[in-house]
Amino acid sequence: MKSGFPLKRGYRWLFFSLLLFLLATPVNALIISDLTVANSRNYVLAYFSLNDIPYQKVEEALRHGIPVRFRFQVELFELRRLRPDRKLLIQEVTRIIYFDHLKNVYLIHYPGTTHPIDQTQELKEAIKMATEINDLPLIPVQQLRSGKRYRLRVRGFLEKMATPSLPSRLVGVLFFRKESQATDWVSIKFRL
């Protein structure tokens, strides 16, 4: 008796493999790029940016009054042989974008810093301000030992922020299906 499935056995494997690949590939995969470590006279500094942002969905959420938060987890480890790595730093960096309907501008807020609120009329510029992290002080240079190896790793999140005026179901329909989108961990090893 013949199977009702029209594909031959060899093609079935190819078809299901392709289907599985397409289902497993994320549509909007956020990426951390340009991760760099440098040092100033006093601090170890980090530089990185978040890319492949779904601009249309971000703009749609902002225009509906839903703030968008970009959150970054930063961790610094001292690499050790035959023992677990020693965690030296866990830091979180947050940037929030709001849209002011009266002035027709995007506001970029930097919680936890003394940086003033920035504003721009262009969404791409607002996202660039929120997602490019430059001169992020991590740890005083004197706390690191010369000749030792260290690893800096970073992960980013794009999150919607529910407001009391909008029901959470409506927020989910307007923005992302999930509460947030996250990148994979990106790391860089360095010596002092």
C-alpha cells in the first residue's frame, strides 16, 4: 500500500530538515557586536553595541505610548586554571526610549547615571544613542593583576515596558509576543 504523502523517502528527509531549520531560526535575532575592552588611566572600559533591532515594532510600540527598554548585563571574570573562574563584576546598564507626542520627539533616559535625558526627532538616532555603549567604566585598573587573563561577557535585552494605562494583552499584541528579546552571551578575553 502506498503512502498518501507525495514526497519520496529521500526528499522527505530534506523537506523536514529544512522545515525544522526554518522553525528554529529566530526572525529578529538581536546581536551584540563590536565588543572591545580598553583602559583609561583609572578604569577598565567596555565598548559594544546592540544590532539587528526590529525598528518597525519598536516604532509602533513607542507611537502607542509604550516605552522600550534596552538592558545590558555585563560580567567580568578572572580566568583561573583548575578552579572555577572568579567573578569580579556584575553590572547592568539600562537605556529607556519614550516618545513625546506633544513635541514629536524621542526621549532617551539613562537610569542610574547622571547623564541628562537626550532627545531627537529620528528613531534610528534614538536607538543608536540607546544601544551604543561607549566608555562604560567596569572596574578600577588597580583591582586587576598584571599578567592574569580576564573574560568580559555581555548580553543584551530589548523589553517592552507595560504602562498602567494599557492592558498587558494589548501591549503584547502591539509589540512582541514574548516579554523580551535577548541576545546570546558575547565574550572577549584579555590580559592587563
